Amino acid sequence: MKSTTLVIMAAGIGSRFGEGIKQLTSFGPSGEIIMDYSIRDAMDAGFNRVVFVIRKSMLEDFRSIIGERIEKQIPVSYAFQEMDDLPEGYAVPEGRTKPWGTGQAILACRGIVREPFAVINADDYYGKDAFRKVHDYLISVDWKAQEKYRFCMAGFVLKNTLSENGGVTRGLCRMDEGHALTEICETRNIVKTPSGGAAVQRPDGTQERLDPETLVSMNFWGFTPDFIEELADGFERFLKALPGSETTAEYLLPTIVDGLLKEDRVELTVLQSNDRWFGVTYQEDVPYVKQAIADLVDRGVYPDKLFE
């Protein structure tokens, strides 16, 4: 059996949920958080290990609340994303308060992840279909024999990712006939219309309709381990191009992948998932997400108690 790893980006959990990580919202009937469902789905799909990317200061709390019970289900490792983890000769600009984005988060896995791996956000629900398709793609790729990088991405149907409570930002996927990604168009303030469709809400109150069946990126990637060295080289180029006073710039996976696409150095397959994506973009989304999880449990997709 080929080894595959699930990398969960969780370094930003503390800032999103208040000081520390003790305020993570429970969504499941036995106190499960969204991350638990992703791990269960990954295990069912065939992933062999989980790597949590966190801040080193979170380790004690994270392990006691999440890590120790997940370690009973699947092998677990930790990678640490730190603001000052920079190449030699670079320093953190005065006034910067956060790490350097999702590209740096995966770069933190250097030396830890040596097999094909998937990447997800810690606080998003993706559904079983995406994990199965990404896993099966990763074990099918003979990445050592390829001239180009061979990556994949779970593409979610736009109408299945919208919030009832306001506008969201989504990366609209442009693809060729073979479902190879050609471009990700980052689009802000997409709203759900009264008819159930999707539209971009303009500042002047007008709307531009979007095809609700369009596939979008929700930061669920499938990479091969050689990509991590690519990230190391790219991070130094990214830092070199910044003005010395920059305090908010981020080294982001969609931008990095888009650069490889423009250079014709990657073939990235978009794998359509028809499952509904859930996330808490607004506090008002919490009751909806809890009900959505309850519906999945009622339908038998998950047991009442996810991990015995």
C-alpha cells in the first residue's frame, strides 16, 4: 500500500477562535469539531498519517484537546509554522504579527512529509467524496518519473459553498476539456441569490450573475513531496521581492500554483466533488453548520460518536 499523508493547516486557529484553542466550536452530537470529520473521512479514504501544522506555542493545548485522541486513531506528526522561520539573511519586519501564509505552512513540513500528501484547512468541512478522489489520484501518480509536477485539487460546486449570511470569496476554476486547471480567478463578495443562484455583489448594489455550477477551489490540494523544495526556493524569491517595511504580505498556495501554471511546469487536475462544503465564515453560520452535521448523522453518513 502506498503511503499518503493528510496535512492540516491549523496554525491560525488561535487567532480565529480567541486566545488559545479552547474555544473551538463543537458541531457533532458527541462534541466533535469539524476537524474530526475531516480526519475520519481521510482515514476512510486510505490516508495513513496526519500532520498538524500549528504554532509551537499551541502544542501543549493542541495535543491535550485534539492530538492525543487523534493519535489513538492514526499516526500523528507536528510541523511548526513560525513567523521568524525565515531563510538565512532575512528578518521579520517590524510590526508584523502573523506567519507568512499557506505556502509557508506547507514549507514547515520540510523533512517531515516525504510522500504524496493532501492539504486542507483545519476548520472547513469538505465531505467524503473529495478525500476519496484526492487520495486515489495521489496513489496513481508516478511523480518521480514526470517532467512536470503532477498535482490535483478538489473542485467544489459554487452553489454548494455559499453562505446564507453574506458574501464570500471564492477561487473560480478555469479548466481545459480534460479538467486540467488553467487559472484560478479569485472573486470577492459572492452572494447567494433569492433564486438559489450565485452573483457577485457590487459596491453600487448591482449584481453580476455567476454560473452556480462553476467549480471553485476551497484550499483542498493534492501535492507530491518534491513540491516542498519548490516552496523553499519560491519563498526566498518572495521575500527578496518585498519592500523592507511589508507587514501583511502572504506566501499563498493559489498564487504559487498559478505561477507554476503560467510557467507550464505543472499539470493540475481538478477533481469535482458534489458534497456540500461547510465553514463558519460568519458567526451566524454556526447553527446552520451544526444542523448540517446533524443531518449527515441522521442519514447514517457518520455515527453519533465519531471515534470510539
